[in-house]
Amino acid sequence: MSTGSWGLALDLVLPDSEGLNTLLGIQEVTKTPILVLTGKEDMKLHTTLVQKGAMDVIIKGSMPSVKLLWNIWRCIQCIPNS
């Protein structure tokens, strides 16, 4: 059984970072797949986040739990030996 990270759900607004800078900062320290959760309905930002490496961008409260679990499962499948 692996003891490493298997994925990361990330809110775009943190106390010391916001938006694309949040994703890029996390990517500097880990290669873990990142699923971005946000309250912002900004398709330009969402497209940029995916182009920069986010697995997917999910607007908070916009999808049923089953779809959220599907996205998390997809993230896990992108990790070697998962």
C-alpha cells in the first residue's frame, strides 16, 4: 500500500493566495493531481486552470455528490500505481 499523496482538492481562495497563483504555487511543491473547487463562475479562468494542469474545475454546489466523487476517482486514476 502506498503512503504517498493520492490527490488534492483545492479551493482557489486561500488566506495567502488566490486564483491561478494558488494552483501554480501548489504545483511547485507536488506533482499530485489537483481538482479545483471554486465559487467563481469564470470560464476563462477555468479554462486557464485546466490548461495549466488542473484535472478539472468544479463550481461549488453545482453538481451532485456522485459527479463530485466521479471527478475525485478520475484524479486518483491518474496517479501511478493507484
